[in-house]
Amino acid sequence: MNLFQLIKNLFEIALMGAFAFSLVYFVITLFALIHAQLRPVPTRRIPIKNAPRVTVQIPTYNEIAALNCAERCLKFDYPHDRLQIIIGDDSNDPEISKSIDVFAEKYPRIEISRRGENIGYKPGNLNAMLPKSTGDYLLILDSDFLPKRDFLARLVEPVIEDPELAGVQAGWRILNVHNNLNTLMGTGIVNVVHAILMPFMYRITQNAIFCGSGELVRKKDLIELGGWTEGALTEDVDYSLRLIATGKRIAYLDQLRVRCEVPYTAQDLFRQQMRWAYGVVRAFMLHFRNVLRSRLIQKRVKLATLIFSSGYIMISLLLLTTIFGLLNMLCGLLGFDPATTPSPTYTIGHFIYDSTLNLILTGGMLLSSLAACFINGFGLRSLGRLFFAALTIGFICMFFVGRGIFTAWLGLPMKWFMLKKAGNERPT
């Protein structure tokens, strides 16, 4: 077997692997579409009883948007004597910290946690707030999240009904979805998680994964497991896997959504998705073996947890099909047909045809994104724009995601990136 035949064989292997994962996404998407029509209409919440003590933690690093989030938390329809609100200010900008101090003077219920440096990134900030937190549960909210008045009262309902739950994750609703093609693409990615993967995982296993914000975490479990993993770029997935391995459950509230933003620029979108890919892959490398070995959880929980991360496996395979497909085309253009003769039989036309066929065979993730947005009320025009964004911005984004994946596999470090947020430009 010569080099060119090897390239062709590797291309076909990667294509078949991507096709297999694509079939999984087709099935999950069909499941989500069917059950989306069967969702119960949310009923009006009755006055809360037996409200647990909750500490809201808002970690921030040079983000004045945290004040918008905190102001909405002050308006929660929740017993004040059972609610604590802490802003974890890691800012190195004195003006930002001064604005936070002024806000806290205006609203004495707001507490401030400072440690001087942003060591360990967000999980380091959360760990610094932990000793100051008096609640039995922690509500983690990133600075751009804007919960409604009844958000917390609805979020705690599952833990009141089942005190053994390790936490609850709410769905996300994107505010800036139609700002541009970048925000549309970012929304499509988020919607796959919150309208396709998480509902599927929770219906099948009655277990979910924390998503980093809009999550209610039982403090007792967090302390027992040693707190958040400092320096983790996706501390949510890291902690979820550690919890699941011990047999603990996380609930998911599909009907409860908290408003938030996705990146406005292509650069920020690429950086965010690269960071997420790196963090998720590192978390699975560190903890999924313990999940597989655990005798405290069912096999379907292990399988569903793997499916949750399968998007990154599929993207790796799609990258390989793209690379090997380009190499095949190059061989053809140079007169090296890896299969038979030295004539340039593999042309650009062949490559375009194969690429179209590959898109059809491996379009499970794209279909999931379109279906997720359909479930969330997108019209045909928006779906068409999303399809275009996926084939342009999404295609480029795939390479940044691949960089995050392979950087994680190689065990190399990756830094955390600041992203533009509207609330930082228009403070309350």
C-alpha cells in the first residue's frame, strides 16, 4: 500500500466514523422533536414552601455587567432571610471595582468577595467565595445572565421535592441571537445543548450536566469533593463528571430558561468554542474513566454522558475527513491517483461532489442545530441564515474547536479569554 492509498483509506475510515456519530445525532434530534411537541405547558407556580438557604455567586473579572445580573437577583421573588448575594470581584481595573463598591453601598444586601488576583480563573474565584457562602445551595450566574423574578423560586423546586439531588441546571435563552451571523451561529451551538442533548440525556437517565451558569449546586457535595478544580476552563463539566462518578444526580429544567448572551464577534466565538472544547476534553480525559468504572451508576447514564461529549469526537472526525479529502484532491491535481493510474483523475469537481456527499452523510450536528432553533421558535428565514452561518462561520469555527481538542489531547495549556459583553458597555 502506497502513501496515497493510505490517505484514501484514512479518509474513508474517518468518514464512516463521522457518519456513525451523525446517525446518533439524527436519532437524538428526532427524539427531541417528538418530545418537544409533548412538553407540558408550564403551570403557574404556587407560593414557595420550605425554601432552602441559597447563596447567589456572581464571579466577575473586569465586567461591570455583573451589576446588571446582581440587580435582577435583588428582585428575586424569594424569602430575603434565605437569600445571600455575593459578587466575586477578581478585577484588576480599579474603576470596575469602584463601581461595584458604589453598587454595594446602594444595595447593602450585596456582599463583595475579593482575593487580589485572578488565580485559577473562574473556579478559583468560586472557591474563594465558598467559605463566605451561608447557603445550603449555590446559584452560579455569569455576569451576562439576567434571571427573571421567579427564576430562583422555580429552580429550587426539584431540590425541595428531592433533597438528595446534587443540583439543578436551567436552560439558556439567548438575548442577542439576531445581532449578526456570529451570534446566530453561537445560538445554534447553545441550542443544540439546551434543546437537544440535555433534554434527551435527562429523559433517558434522569441525570444532567452542569453548564457553568444558571446552575444550582448543593454546597455539601461540592465541599466533600474538594471544591471546584482551579484552572479548569470548563469547571462545570469537570465537577459534573466527578459528581456522576459518585452516583449523584443533577436535574435539568427544560421549561425554565435564563437569558444570556453569546459572543458578538467571530474572534470571540472562535475563542469561546476553542476554550469549551479544550475544557470538556480535558475533563473527560481526567474523569470519564472513573465514570465508566463506577458501580454506583447505571450503564445508560454512562452512555448518555459519553453522548453529551460526542460532538467533539464528531468534529475531530469531520476535520480528518476535510484534511484527507484535500490531500486526495491534491494528489489528483498533481497526477497521483492513489488507487490506480498516475493520471489526474481526482479533480476539484470530484472534491466538490465528495464534499457535498460528506455534508449529507455527516450532517447530524447541522440538523440538530436547525431542529433546536426550530424548537425555540425560529422562522424559516432565520433557519436559512443559520444554515448559511453554519457553512461559513461554522466551518471556520470547526478548526478552532479542533485546535482546542488536540491541544487538550496533547496535555498542553490554554489560557482563558475575555469576551465582549453588551452589559459591559451599557452598565446599569
